[in-house]
Amino acid sequence: MNVLKRCVFGISLLSLAAVSVQCKNDKKMDTEKVATDEKALVTIAKSEYGTTAKGEKVDSYKLKNQNGMEVDIITFGGRITDLKVPNKEGVSENVVIGFSSLAQYEKPNPFFGALIGRFGNRIAKGKFSLDGKEYQLAINNAPNALHGGPEGYFNVVWKADEVKSGETASLKLSYLSKDMEEGYPGNLKVTVTYTLTNDNQLEVLYEATTDKKTVVNLTQHSYFNLSGDFTKTILDHELTLNADKLVPVDATLIPTGKLDDVSGTPFDFRKPKLIGKDIAVKNEQLERGKGYDHCWVLNNPEKGKTIIAKVYHAASGRVMEITTDEPGVQFYSGNFLDGTLPMPKGGTFAHRTGLCLETEHYPDSPNQKNFPTTVLNPGENYKTKTTFKFSVQK
């Protein structure tokens, strides 16, 4: 072999060796990347939950991340039945009120963990008009209609699809609300997508289209107790609301049409305040709601990135922050929980053992010309998102 050939051959051997080393390194890096991806992956698992009294199969989906957060959602009512988040000691506990059986969810209850529609909150006397035509809804909160009626979205079985993508996992729920169902016009195609991220955020994306002019106001009705102990009330929770105004209500909890300044009232939560601090003071609005059961007018909600509500529980260290692009949030302090509903581990849910923060349009909007519209026309897309972010503060 001449010198040139020996050199070329030697270089080739060296190149092959280098390629071999590079391949091993690439393979190692790929393996490490796969391991990292698997570690970061948010999982979703399906299981059978039960069968309704009508014979409909109901499934449960568990979304779980790597930071101690788990969310269980059933297809009956799209309900969040369990939501575990860590406390300041790293212990994950359930922080939402729920039942242990499907049969209990089928019985009358205060919408525990449910999706609400076609219209969240109250509509005066169950009536509204569109283009001169009046529609009559079921009266299920006399003398008004509440949360879509007695057979609202909380009481139906939704179609479910799993969506996985790296560091998130989603459950996409779909439901066709037929024309004149519960008195509402239009075939409304609704999808609600729950997404869990690996930084302890639960996103709720609402979407809808209609084939006839209608009204839509969707929300989520979980009851939170950040202590993780449902024998305790939420009066020791600290609440902040980014809202300068309140939607005051009449004796039947229907908006008066005015928007009141919260300054100097028990409804001022612009700075952190314990929920129990002013809840028992003499105030006509508090008396009408039996406590807090009102809609706050949010500041700059169209941005959708501003924290509109923050709840902090000092003993556990848990923090919940909410962002939304909705114009209002209904804060409900669990005033009608009365000790008659069973807790999964024994005992009953007592007065004010859970709080709701329902992002939405204002109550009775179809009858209030000065409120942001809830009308949806054919060809339009209803789309809104609310995010619940959990963390700890030591």
C-alpha cells in the first residue's frame, strides 16, 4: 500500500471511529431527552365511574403531573370530583368538595364541580327576548332560572377525547345542546377543554357555535377549600379580587342594573382580606345573599393575563390564582351548604365549607341592555378561557 493510500485509509478509520463516538453520544443524548420528556409528561388515565339511572355509561379521567397535582373529571356534568395540590410541606390533598358516587351527583345538589350552561347564574323570571321573540325557561330558583335549568349541562353526559402534548394533557369534552333544550333557542355545539400543565395550572377553555341566535354564558362551579380539611370553613381564607365595582342585586338576587363602587363596603377585596372579616356585618347586600353571593366587575379582563382573583390559606400555605378574559366573577361563600350533604369520608358538608369563584358574564345579562352582551349569532365563535394556578407560600 503506498503512502497516499495508507493516509486515506488511516483517515477513514479515524473518521469511522469519530462517527461511532458521535453516534453513541447522540444516542445517549436522545435517551436522556426521552427520559427527561417522560419525567415531565403530564399523564391522563381513563377508568369506569358508573352508570346513570338512565343507563348511560360515565367515565372518569385522571390528569396528573410531576409536581403533586392531580385532577379527576367525570363525563357526567364535566364535573371535577377531586383536585389534589401540595401544601407547604409538600403533602398533596384534595381541595374541592365532591361526592364518592355517581348516584349522589345525580341527586339534587349545589352543582359540585360542574360545568354550567347554557347560561350560568340567574335570569329574571326565566324570561328573555331575542329579536322581539320571548323565550320562557324553567323556573328552578323561584322566581328565576338558574344555571341553565334543572337539566342543565351539569346533568348530562359529555363525550370525551384525550389530548396529549409533551408537558400538558387535556380532556376535551363535547356536548350538543339541542334547539329549545331547557327553553334556549339554537343547536349549540359546546366543547370544554380541561388542560393540566406541569407547573400546576388547570386551564379551562370554553368554545361554542350555534345555528340560531341564542344566549351563552358558560362557567365552572367547583367549591374550593384550600385547607384540604372539609370539616373547616373557608372564613380563614384570604381573598383578593381585582375589581372596583360590584353588581348589586335585589331581594331575588337579580341585578338592579347599577354597578356599585366597592370602596368602603364589605365587598372591597382589592387588598387581601380574610373572607370572614366582614361577612357578618350589617349590610343589605350581604343579607340578601346570606353572605357573599355576588358578581364583581373585573378590571381589564379583556387582557386575560391579569390575576383577577387570589386565594391564600395561611395554615396550609396553598395559593390559588385565577386569570380570565370574562368580565365578571361570581364569588359565593357557600352560604347554603347546610350539613345535609355527605362527605366521602364521613360527616357532612357544613355551612361555608367551600367557596366558588365562577368566571362569567353578569347575571341576567339578556335582560340588561347596559351589561356586556351574551348573545351568540350563527357564524360566530364563542371562546373564553379561565386558568387556575396553584402554588405555595411559606
